[in-house]
Amino acid sequence: MSDVSAHPSDPGPATPDTADWTWVLTRPCPDCGFDPDDVRPEGVTEILLDAKRRYAAVLARPDARTRPSAGVWSPLEYCAHVRDVCDVMRRRLEQILDGGGEQVRFADWDQDATAAEKAYWQSDPAQLRVELEAAFDAAAAAFDRPTRAQLSWPGLRSNGSRFTVESLGRYFVHDVVHHLWDVRG
């Protein structure tokens, strides 16, 4: 394992994840155990707020900066990623709602480029905790807003994957739950 000091040097990029994870909307994830059938739109907020608490505990661990192996993010880096996932998914939800029921197209988001640009590995755990908690709170509040009639409103990802307000919430929850599994949170 590679431990990083208080002034970490660049550990290099993580192995890019090029998988299309939209399959988790139709069947359980064999890794983290997420089952899309267990997530109801009214339960997304509760799941996000529970995850906020669990990620905060991950950031408090003494090994938060430690990469488990070459090419794999440390828990700190995963937490920085999840902060950004919260913001991206919140913005996508807001975009759908602002579309008034018309299909909207999401902007591309390159998670690996974002990790490098923001130097996730240099994050200060205390500051990241504040940012992560704020991102979870904002996302939870956003996903608490849609009405039953808005759940079917559409959004389209740049690769052609179609989402609704409801499926975007499930997809988002899987990402959050899966990364908790990644960091053993």
C-alpha cells in the first residue's frame, strides 16, 4: 500500500473506469449489493443523508490517504469524487426539472479529468468533509423536490443513455452506495 504524507506527491492516475454502469438500473450489482428495485423516489434523500454520515467517517480514518493498490483511488480520492458526483447529479436533476418535461441533454463529465484537474489526492480531509457534506445536503434537498408527475421527465446523456428523474435518482444512489463499498465505508 502506498501511504501519502501530509504534503502528498502525485500518486499518478487511477485506472480509468470506462464501463457503462446504466445496467444497474435493471439488475442488482454483484459487487456492492445495490438492487434498483429497493430504491423508491421518496427514499433517495434518506439514502443520501445516511451516506453523508458514512463518508464523513471514512474521511476521519487514519488511512484515508492510502491507496490500496496502484491505480486505485484512496478513500480520500473517492470522497472527493463523490462530492463531485453529488454536484453533477444535482445539476442534472435541476436541468431536467428546468426542462419542464421536454427531453434535455446532459453535458459531458469526465470523472478522470476532473480528478486530475482538482488533484483529488491533495484534498485536505477536514475541508473535503465540509464540501462533501454540503454537496450531499444540496443533492438530498434537490432529489426531495420532484413531484410524482415529474418522475418521468427525461434527460439524455451524451452517450445516448436515457434517464428520467426517477432513474437518475437510482443511478445516483448506486454510485454513492458502490463507492461506499469501494472504501469499505
